[in-house]
Amino acid sequence: MNIATFLHATARCFPNAPALSFGDELIHRYAGLQERVARLAGGLRALPGVKPGDRIALAMKNSPQYIELMWAGWHAGLCIVPMNAKLHPKEFAFILENCGVGYCFATPDLTGALADELRGAAAGTRIIDSEGPEYRALAASAPIAQQPVLPDEPAWLFYTSGTTGRPKGATLTHRSLLAMTLRYYADVDSVGTGDCMIHCAPLSHASGLYSLPHIAKGSQQIIPASQGFDPPELFSLLERYSSATFFTAPTMVTRLVNDPGVGRARIDSIKTMFYGGAPMYVENLKSALATFGPRLWQGYGQGETPNTITCMSKAMHVDDGHPRFEQRLASVGVARSGVEVRLVGEDGRDVPVGEIGEIICRSDVTMAGYWNNPQATANALRDGWLWTGDMGAFDEDGFLTLKDRSKDVIISGGSNIYPREVEEVLLQHAGVLEVSVVGRHHHDWGEEVIAFVVPKPGQAVNDHELDQLCLDNIARFKRPKQYVHIDELPKNSYGKVLKTELRTRLPRD
């Protein structure tokens, strides 16, 4: 089944329901959105070289065009490649070349840098301005019928930050996204035309995927005029729109709680606040519950199994009569409907309750594999189980608490930063012998990046040069906030860097 059917069915049942708004401006009702999508799909399929199953990439900030293109691509039988708008042009170029994208749609702020970068590695990719005349011409094309696809054909190719320095493309099929959508109704909320979803987090990630169960039931999609997260703007939107759902990283929740305007905000306009993507400290969560009441819902997942490993429901968040209430607040909840979750040791055997093991899961939401990367696929998917690399422990009631991240991921502002990709950039400096990157607690962003640098004998390494090297190669948010120069990295007998020891040496923030 083509998941574009969701929109088609909604447009037939609720043609006049508001579908898509930009700030206070209504852009489409559902009949109009479906018409726009069908025309864009016709334009996409008419582009030179485009065939069924091909990939189109989106290097875009949140915008109405993002929603249009997602659904137009699926309508046309194509696969969407979402990319974080904060990536460096070189990171965009790698993704585009890796998955063989012929066309990439970009918001005006990104088109120039992308075009310059693509003159090199991914020169075969054509950039189309999502607000330019070519896009408008595509949207004026003759509409085409929704294209048939098989359930296991790729629909969403999500590139995760790579522990080996290069991102990997987690391939999610139409079957995966259908299963994800149905689990929303089982574990989160019912949805109807009186609801709306405000996209203050990137559409390239969880917020975009959460739009599927909302559009399938006729909920209105709201793109803030700022195209991002701004607490006063969000509170203003809650004055206009009711029964609102939105996705946030934990740091965003904390910013909302601490914003001076929260006391005047229409909290009763909020239906559900999702949070996930990083740990939420119990004290911060208590403050959020005191502010927003029984509206918080937590999801734990990965790009390889989006939003769908475990969850903590709104009811669990306020079950303060339970004797282990605080321990539960520190957890990521229980297994999602239809998802099997196990904790295993290195031998693959289940560990007892209370002991730490690697989290593995199995469901029809899980990715089909990594794009053109059979070795990484074989490492991650074993006998149908996804090995997440995350470590955790179950309590006797099945609540899962994350204990460590075996992949050493640093989560800053809800974005994943893998040390290896930063380390590989810093090692390009001629004066750097060794480097190790770790995360340091930050009260606003969760964690920040700190780099321990060992210079080559007799050489001095300038922090400004290291900064510039990062800015030239990776996204700004991945750049270390501090460089600590040391004579040697602590290592075990096998030569492995002891990052646990490095964390004890972190300078105070």
C-alpha cells in the first residue's frame, strides 16, 4: 500500500477541513492539498530521468512546501530523503551522492551553498529552489493518479549520524510507515479534524513522521512563521489553534517551562506534547508536569525504528500514587504495541531483570536495512532483531531505563552527534596526533561537545584552526565548544581510549 493513500482518503472524506497553515495563514484545505500534491507528483515524474522508486531529497527548513513535497513524492511512487537543514554542505553532498539523488529541493537559504558544493562530488544532483519559479512550474503540472507501490518499497531514507564518521541511510518502507502510523492510534491519541499539529521541531525528523497519523485523520498541520522553535511564537499559536500536538526535544520542554510567558499561555489548547531524542532529567520532568499537566508523552526510538521502541503514556506520567513513580519517570516507558524488546548480553542471551544489557527490538516498523551498506545492515539486523547499540535495564514491570549509550553518541539540543565524525575532521589537522571527543553536561542543551587533543611532538595546535576545520567540514552544532590539550590519551591494554576516564577530566562548564 502506498502511504499517500492516507491523504487521498482524507481529502475525499473531509475536503473542506483545514489542512496546512503557515503561521496564521491558511495555505490549503484538504481537497486543495490533494490537488497540489497530485500536480506536483505529475511534475516530479516528468522531470528528466525520474523513474518509479527514485529518490528525491529535501534540504529544507520547515515550510508548507516540505509537506507538499513529502506527499507528492509518495504519490508519485518516489522515496523521500529528508536532511537536517543544519547540516554542512559537505554532509549534504555525501548523502546525495551516497543514495544517488537526481533532484534535491532546498529552501532559498541553502540553494547557493548546496549548488557550490555539488559542483564536486555529487555533481549529478540538480538543486531546485522550493520557492522559485521551477517549483511553481512543477506545481502547475497536469495531475497524475497515485502510483502503485509494493509494501516493502522504500518510502523514507533517513540518514543517521555514523559511528564510523559517515552517516548511514536507514531505509523505511511503506509497510514501516503504515505500522508506525497505526501504532500512534494504539499508544498515543485518537485524531480528528478538530485537532492540529504544530511543527516547531524539524520536519526532517520525528515531527515530519508524526504528521502521518495526523494527516490520515484530517488534523491541520501548522508551520510556524519562524520555521522553527520559538516559545513566544508557540504560545501565540496556542491562542489561535486548539487541541494542538507538537514534538519537542527535552531541552525545548525546559525552555518552555522557563519562558516568562508560560504563565499566560493557553495550556488548555495543548492536547499532547511529545518529547524524546535525549534523556529527560527527573527534576526537569517534574517541573514540566507541574506546568503542563497530563499532556506529556515520551517516545524512545531510533532513525532505524522511528518513535517506536518504547513509550511512557500521558497516564504513566501522572501516576504519582505508584510506589516507584520517580523511577518510572526516569525511564523511557514500556514496549510499544506490537514491538518486542529484549535486553541481551554480548552472547545474545537475555539478561535478568535489573541487569544492564544491549537493547534489541523486533517489529514491522524496523528499517529494511542501510542503503547500499550490507555490512552495516548485517551488524545491525540479526535474525530480524535490530541491535540498537543502546544499553538499558528493565524493572519488574517492564519499564526500560537507559543506562549508557554504547555508541558514545552526544545528544545536544535533541540532535545526535557521534564523536567519530568530529574526531575524523580534527585529525585532518597536520599538527594533531590523536583526538577523542566526549560530551559534557550543559544546562540548556543537555550536552556539549568537548575535544581532547594530543599534538604531534614539537608542534603547537591552534584552537582557532581546529574551529575553522570543523566549520569547513561539519555542521556548526557539532563543533567542539572547548579543546583540552593533553600529552596522551588514557588507554586500556588493548589500546582502546578510555572515554570514561576522560569524562572525569572534563573542565568545569
